[in-house]
Amino acid sequence: MTERVPVIAPQSRSELDWLKLERLRALLKTLLPANRFYAEKFARLPPEIESLESLANWPFTFKEELVESAALSGHPANLTWPVERYVRFHRTSGTHGRPLPVYDTADDWAWWLECWRVILDRAGVHAGDRVLLASSFGPYAFFWSAFEATIARGAMAIPTGGMPSVARLELARSLAATVLVATPSYALHLAEVAREEKIDTSGLPVRLVIVAGEPGGSIPSVRGRIAEAWAADVLDHAGATEVGPWGVGDLHGHGVEVIEPWFHPEFLSLETGKAAGPGELAELVLTTLGRVGAPVIRYRTGDLVRPRWPSDEEIAAGGRPWVRLEGGILGRTDDMLVVRGVNIFPGAIDDIVRSFPEVVEYRLTLTKSASLDMLKLEIEDHLEDPQRVARELQLRLGLRVDVATVPIGSLPRFEGKGRRVIDKRPNSEESP
């Protein structure tokens, strides 16, 4: 395996940009012409990139083109080496379309673990911790990378693939797990099952919950409910199978930082399509700087964020020069709902509904009556008082929502990414 350069800590934006440019140049030197996908995509461009700013003139990479190519050939399009050199197979969830197969070499997997080292450092996970990974694993990279990063840290990794929730809780108790890794939805569901089984989660030794896969880890009400249910700190993490573990939050819930030594972010204004300014709603574009075997260059993630760059004063006071995404991932370009002329993100619905501690689960369905958008929210509510939720939705969203209670336990639960917003309006992707 080639020698890995560890994540270093540049002390300014200029030092960070220099590091990223050097890593990008080294990556491109290897890719061209070995990586046929990018050799063809960049054929009309100069072989040497002058600056990070000049990257804006390079073409984007879209998930759709990777998916379509993989469907035709059976292998990912963006491979640098012959298939025989790859040792890891993973696949995207397919939540927003067909699943995408993703391969990694041994070197690239070591890079994954370098990125995870940053996350575990931020979380304060150390040798001696016992980390319970609440997932069936499958082909999804999040839990596999967390599992192996935990072992590399010297902590105990506790897999729970295929176990029912009660068995996972018993394992957490019997092995005295100190860290739980789950999606936000499943962390809440596991706490719900514990209440039903008369298991006091606050009495378990879990001191930290690491969440990913959904925006919930940076949504105040969701984050608060997880912290309260487990009497634990909560750390948000962002990543994608085709990109890598690119983002890490903090224990105070101040959004998510891009791990910039290994990922170069760009931000496209949702209004203008050009580079976004601080605090502007934008689509996140990422370039991997250490994944040589299956890189993505200027990858349109579809994630909606609000970037904020640290000031010189903040960096001088000990802050990192990495860009911070206020509120984490706010939603996705393909999840944004336009309802009666109002833009709504599922995360905003989640934040409002989860602010009511008596509401266990919910589902929002959108339909159309004549020319009017109709919203129906079903909630499992111990108080059976839907009007208080309806009033809060109208106050914060400016929209009237029909809210109704349903029996506790009747709505779907999710181990992976939750799908609680169903759009049945004509011309929507989910309409029959």
C-alpha cells in the first residue's frame, strides 16, 4: 500500500487552499490518462490546473451519468485502475433513483479511515470505548467504514446486522456500549422500543450517539430528542458512498464542517446557479482529494446547504479554517417541495413535528384537489391533540395542514433513511 499523508491542520485559509491544490494536482496527474471517464471528460482542458478558482471552468460530474454508465457496463464508470485491483464493493441506497455500485481499492479504503479518524477525534471516541453499530449493514458504506474505523481506533466494534431492536438494546446493555452509531430515525425508534420494553436508555452507559444518513443530527428538535432519550451527546456526520465521509459536526450542534483537507467544496447558488455567498442557500459540489481509485471531480451532490466561512479572528482564536454548513444538510434539490408557491424542505417539517415530545412518528402526504395543493399530516400522538401541531405548522410555514392522529405504532419505522413525506401530486416522482 502506498504511504498515506495524514490529515494535517493548516492554520489559515491560504494554507488550506495550498494543501488542497497540491492534492488536486497530484490526483489529476494520476488520473489522466489512466481514468478513462475523466480523461474523456477533461480532454479539452489543460493538463495542469492553475488554481482552485479555475476548477469552476471544469465540467460537473452528475450521479445520473455514473448510474447510467454502470447500468450498461456493470461496473462504475469512474474507475482509475483495472477492476481486479479493487477489493471493496459498496452501493448507494437508491433513495433518489437507481442504486450506484461503488468500488474501492485498499489504498482508497485506508483514505476512508483517515477521514473517519477526524470524525472519531471530534467525537472523543478512544481505545476502550464499545461502539454499537445499529444497522443491518448490507452494501452501504457508512456502517462498514464506521465499523473498521472503530477497530483502527482500538475501540470495540459491536455489529448488530439482522438483529431486532430489542436484541440490539440487550446487547447494548450486556456489553455496556458507550457509543451508538445509527441514523437519526433509528436512534429515536430504538429509544421508543426501549420505552415499550421498560428499558431505561438514560441508564445505559451510552454517552455519545453518532448519526448520519439523514439531516436530523443538525435539526435542533431531532437532535434534542435523541440527546434526551439517550442522555448522551450527539454528533452529526455527513457522507455519501460515492464521495466518502466528507463532513463532521460538533458536540454543540453548530452545523457540519467539510473535512477540507480531503474534500474541496463549491457552492452553487440556488437562485443564480453561480458561486454562492456566505449564508446563501446553495447546492453542495464536492471534489475528492484522496480517493484515487474512484474519484469524483466537481460532483453535484444535490445536498442543499448554507455555507459560512470562518473569519480570520475565529481562526486566530483556535478555530479551524474549514467551511461550516449552518444547520448541516438542509435538504436535497430533488426533495424540495413547492406547495402553494412556498418552498418547503422535509427537514423543516421534521424540526416542527419533532418539537412536540408526545409525537412518536409522523407521515406527510401531498395531493392535489382541482388546482389546490393539499397537505395531510398523520401523527402518532400520545396527547391525541392534532390541532396544536396544525397551529405550529401554519405559524412557521404559513400553510394550512390537515393534521390527524393515527394509532401508536401504525406508521412505518425506519432503520435506514426515513421517507416520511409522500408526494402524490400529478407530475411528482412518487405519483402513480
